[in-house]
Amino acid sequence: MNPAYATVDHVFTVPLDHSDPHGPTLEVFAREVVDRARAGERLPWLLYLQGGPGGKSPRPSAGSPGWLEHALRTHRVLLLDQRGTGRSTPVTGRTAAGFPSPAAFADHLAHFRADAIVADAELIRRRLCGDEPWETLGQSYGGFLTLTYLSQAPEGLRACYVAGGLPGPTATADDVYARTYPRVRDRVLEFYARYPEDAARLRRIADLLSAGDVRLPDGDRLTPRRLRTLGLALGMGDGFERVHWLLDEALDTEGELSDTFLHQVLGMTGFTGNPLFAILQETLYGQGAEPTGWAADRALRDFPEFADDADPLLLTGEMIYPWMFQEIAALRPFAQAAELLAGRTHWPSLYDTGRLAANEVPLAAVVYHDDMYVDAGLSLRTARQVGACRVWVTNEWEHDGLTASGGRVLSRLMDLAAGRA
């Protein structure tokens, strides 16, 4: 822990279903962080909404996350472990065993979307701040949460900052993946242009996996389609290098896959610490009576350049496929519940477009022009439809610009919201 920071840990008991306040409960954990020199002052609160879904909040240390030092100059920061993550009541493979049926487990998991997270945040705000509104900083999925917050409880918000996460409030999962595959294709081709030898390496590795039974350290078989999910990393600022150096050490002196490579692939594709990312990924777009129905898998059929035998072999990105729940150990306990969620036809709306259009809470957002994960076109369309929204478009950073910029992105967003830029 950085000695300049003072921290206080908070644990809140919240309803699993906020429409049933006397029903089952969960614990939600949040860490308060403040500049030690200002700990006794009355400072405005800044709630950090982590990306994901299913990601815990960052653990502060010297210089990390990169935006925190700037935020602590003026604010008291609350790092929220969203329900089901980190030190909040976790959702793990063992959780499934506590339910009498897959349907009961799916009903439980349906309470981990943005509407419930926002209701948790409002309960926490009232306990910490009383009637005082606070500010929010949403990274990626945190921006989705922000628009839900502005739809459900704008009275709780003084100002909102969003980094790489303005969703399309009316966009379906099919809309999203129709836009996502071309961006991923272009990013992979850009990666091959930077590291031409890696196209041949990936094809050779895929051929080895097709020809033999290669096991990861946890016993899962490494298949070509699981190999291709390494492309998820390519949208971050260091993603090209992470994948390149992984491939650089993939083969040992005998031409077999190295233990170093297999251990790293397990870490990058195993979902061990974050199964909710896979479970909830498509539920983000579930609204009304239309099921999401494994939209990424359906959309894949419209892009033949992603075929297993295509040349070059294309990696995939932030897509979740039904086969993952059979082939990945950390996801297998969720397989039946995930199938039920994919077919679910009664999702509550997450966004109120009328309320967003009339919004008066200052909202400042950075849209990364080349963002692989969140479509810039949809984000800019949303910005035109939300009141009091100011947008900054840049290609200086990738999706992780909030952290990678060392506070510059947050500084600019705060200036935008305050009308200083």
C-alpha cells in the first residue's frame, strides 16, 4: 500500500433482489481511499465503476491504478467490488452446487446485471453520504453502469466521467457483434503487420493442436478455438506485445509447446478469477422479451474470414461462445445456467431513453477512436442522444487509456464536465 493513501474497508449488506428487500441478501465490499494528508477533510466522493462485467475493483498501490493519484487531489475515492466480485459475496464454480436446479441458479445470476449494481451503489451512497450526491468514474463496462445509473437514480449523481464505455441503449447483442467482428479482424491484421512472423507461428500452433491432444496445466484440452481467444488481449495498449512475446516462447527446442506457453495460455483464457465475465457478457444487451441467444456465435457465421482454415488465422476478441462452458474448467459449473440465460425472454430494461435525453447531470466521456471492444460509432450516437454529455474523441490511447495515461484522461474528463475544456 502506498503510505500516502489512507484506506477504510466497508462491507454492506444488500438485497439480492432490490424489489424484495426482505428476501436473500449479499455482502458488497468497497474500499475507501483518501490522501492521508486530507483524510480529515470533507471531500466529495468519487465512486469508481470497474470494467468487465464481473471485474473486481483495482487494489491501490504506488502508481496504480494510473488515475488514482489525480483523483485523490480533490476527492475521496470509493473502489467498489461489484456484487459477485472480489471481496463481495463471490460467484464461483462452487456457488452452483448450492442451488437445487440450473433454473434456480440462472435466476440467481440474473440479479448481477447493471440495474442491481446501481441499486447497490445507491444504497451505499445513502449510508456513506446521506442525501449528498456523488461523482462516478466508469471504465468500459463502468460506462454502461453509468447510463443505467443516470436512467434509474440521477438524483444521486453530481457528475459522471466515462472512459471507453458509452453503450448503445437500444443496441441489441446482434447489433453489437455485427460491428465487433470487423473491428477485431482489422486489429488482428494490424497485429500481423507489426509482427509478420506471428501469423505463421499461430498457424503452426493451431495445426499442432488439431493433430494432437495437448493439455493445459489444469487438464483442459487446448483446442485451436480456445487458442484463438487470445485475441481478447489485443485491444489494450500493451496487447500486441503480450501476445507477441507469448508466441515468441511458444515452442521449445523440440518443436513442442513449452510449459511457459501453456501456463500463460491457461491464465489468459481460463476465467478462473472472473467467471462472471463470460456468464454476463451477452446479458448486458438483454432488454425486453428478445433473448440474446448466443449472439456472438450466430454472428460468427456471417464472417467467413474467421473460419478455422482461413489464411491468415484470425484470433477472436470479446466474444463468448457456448463451447466455452463445456471446454473450460472454470466455466463448466455454469453451463446449464448459461444456456438458460441465453434463452431468457424477460429482461428488465437497463436504460430509460427519455430520461437520458433530458439528463442534466454533467457527463464527460472519452471515446477511443480505434476501440476494439466498444464501438465508437455507437458511442458517438449515444452521446448525441444524452443530455449534458460532452465527448472527447482520441486515438492516442487504446481501451485502457484511463490507467495507461497516468491521470491525463481523468484530468481531461473532469475539465470537460466542469466546462473548463
